[in-house]
Amino acid sequence: MTGRRERKQVLLRLDPVVYEALARWAGDELRSANSQIEFLLRRALADAGRLPTAPAPLPRRGRPPKRPPTEPEA
């Protein structure tokens, strides 16, 4: 394993109007609705003093970085 924690899947039911507002907000910040929910939950946990001491970092936005080409071994 590469040290990354497995992400939990959660079913969340939202009012359609709330979801649309969330999706618009996420789009404004170039996030998916799922990432926006996680961002907001982490911020709420931190504000309440309940964020765990070592949560995994949020995944970076955008494309993954390009890896430099590997050189063939001689």
C-alpha cells in the first residue's frame, strides 16, 4: 500500500434546491460537489474544534502532475 487511506463512501440525501446551490458554489471554486461537501465539513469540524489531529489532506484540485519521463536503464 502507498500509505494512502481508503476513502469512505457515504450516501447523502439532499433537498434538490440545496444540492443545486451547493453544485453552483462548487463550480465557482472549481471543485466537484463531493469535494465541496468534504471541504465544508472539514471547515465546520475545525471551527468546532473537532477536526482529528491527523486527517488525510484533501486531494488536490485539477489534473495530477505530469511525471517526468523515466530514463531506460543501461
